[in-house]
Amino acid sequence: MTKTDAPAPDRVLANAPTTVASSRLLWLLGPALVAGVAYLDPGNVASNMTAGARYGYLLVWVVVAGNVMAWLIQYLSAKLGIVTGASLPEILGVRMKRPMARRLYWVQAELVAMATDLAEIIGGAVALNLLFNLPLIWGGVITGTISMIVLMVHSRRGPRIFERVIIMLMLIIVVGFTAGVFASPPDAGGVLSGLVPRFEGSNSVLLAASILGATIMPHAIYAHSSLARDRFPEWQGVVATRRLLWATKWDVTIAMAIAGTVNLAILLLAASALQGVDGTDTLEGAYAALKDTLGPVVAILFAVGLLASGLASTSVGAYAGAEIMHGLLHVRIPLLLRRLVTLIPALLILGVGFDPTQALVLSQVVLSFGIPFALIPLVWLTAQRGLLGSFTNRWFTTAAGAVCALALVALNVVLLVLVFTGA
């Protein structure tokens, strides 16, 4: 563990990009895809699969609304990193003058990162169990080990090669999770009816919060600003930055289109093929039902997609956690050591025999409570002319971000009331 100097406010702006060659503009395509893997983690699979199996098309609107909000949020995060040359945690670490405030903020962010890691390791372990009948505990160890290898690629080969590995895993995820929709097409009328916002009881609210926690990932908000910062530190100038932001919109659009399509496909598959089938509220039960209903090929592709999801997202999650600690506490821990430490809680959950799917869904609820702590500062900082200058949010962008934050906070308050009243 090493102690680093806190970034000074003037250094944050001094790092802002100022040159660019137009021939390298396409290089920007990549950071959003890496951050977008967070929207395809096993927690998404569990939440969307459970929602579709229990309530059919009822919560389609939650997936769509979450993806629209995610586009705005990820663009703002990338813009912050590109314009300032610093990540969201770094800027917050500078602006929070009281050490106790920074530590408390770090604690909640770290709990979110741990909940993320829990979902990803468990998802990979379940996938290995489905594919090779491995015990869950060993599946967790193998998933953690492979994620360490992926992180070694980032440490030794740099962000570009790391991005290629993650994007390759993303392609596997897309094929694995969308194949079933072609084998069991959803009902068009049901999909349209699912676009009407509504709930059916407190459990549907719990699942909605879980879907949003899985769709709008706090650690992805922290990570995207870091990824954008690391990839283009030498690009400078107002004109260059404008072109980078234009390309970033495409990068985020592609990433969110992929993530939204896959998440919706999972829910639609469960609604069309698994609704009313016993045991489909678990990943193991969903796999068995897919195998019985649509055949072994679709089921195996689903399990392979789940494995790729766990491997990719756990690597990105470890990167985000390291950036959170570095930015807020000014402490840098080697990625591999951090990966080893954060692996322990997931292995404990697997070792005591806690239901994996339930652990995944609950982890996404924990993530939903971390969203305001990442989102509200992001919207506020990107609206500060003293920080972003001419790239400050327009009023309607800030208003849209505020609406997203208020909606998510309101949903979480309702969820708390339901939990503590036993409803």
C-alpha cells in the first residue's frame, strides 16, 4: 500500500486535454463499452430473469427507463473525466475538505463496490456449476483467479488491450443472453403493455429497485470518468475536447444500446418462456427450465453468457474499487491485492450455502441505495462552470439529471418503508 498526494484543484483543470489528431478520434470508442459491462453483470441477469418469470412483462418499463437514465449518467461521467482530466472520486477527494467526510463517503462507495463484487463472483460460480457441475465455492475461486489474470492484462499491457479483452467477453455475453429470444419470441402486445409504468405489490417494487440497481451501477459512474481520463490524457484544446465529447456520445450510445438490448432480452425470455414455471426464480432453475423448454443449446449459451458476464464485470468492478479508494483516500493498493481481498466475502457467502440468486438480487438492492451518492455529486459537478468552463451542462441536462436522481431516491425511500413495515 502506498500513499499518494491528493490532487490539487488547479491540477485537476491543468490535466484537462488540449491536442488531438482527427485520425485518432475513433480511439475514444472503448471506455463506454468497458464501463457498460457493469450493466451486464450477473446481478442484472438475476434481477431481470426473476422479474420476467414472476411478473411477465410488467416491469419492461423499468428496464427501458433505467437504460435511458443510464445513457445520460454515463455520458456525464465520461465528460467529467475528459474535460477535467480527473475522475469523479479524485474531484470529490479534493473538494471534501474534512477527512471524516471523505472516509464516510468512501465507506458507502466501498460497500457498493463489495456488493458489486459479490454479484459478479457468485454469477461466475453459478455458471461454472451449471456448465461443469463444479461446487460453488470452487467456481468462485476460479472466477476470482481468472479475473486476476484479466487485471494483469490491464497492469502490464495497458488500458487498450484491457478494453479488447472486455469487449470480447461482451460479445460472448450478447450471444449467450439473446439467443433464447429468437427461440421463444415475446408477445408484442405483452411488451407494449409492459411499457406502462405500474407495480403489483411490494415484491414488484423490490424487483424494480433491484433492476435499477443492476442497470444504473454506482461503480460504473466512478469508473467511466477514470477510464476516459486514462485513455486520453494527451488530447488537449477546446476544439479537440468538443470532438472527443461528440465521439463519446456515440461511444455511450453504442454501449447502452447493447446493454439495454441484452437486459430487455433476458426479461422478455423469462416472460415468454419461463413465466409460471416452477423453480425459475433461481438461476439454476431458469437454466433447467430453458433446457427443458427450448433445448440444451439455448441453456448452454445462457450459462456461457453468465460466465462471461461474471468474468468481465468482476474485472471492471475491481478497477472501479481501486479508483474509488485512490481518489477519496489518496491510497493506492495494487489491483491484484485488492482483487484477492474483495474475493473473500463472496467466497464466504458461497461457502455457507446462502441461496445464490437471492444473494444476487439483494446485492442489486444495495447498489440502488448507492446510486444517489454517486449521481447527485456527478450532476452537481458537471453543472459547475468553474470546473468545466464552456463544457458545463446546459440547464435541461442538469434538470434531467436532477429528475433521475429524485426518481431513484424516491423509489429507494418507498423500498425502505416497505422493508421496515414488513409490507
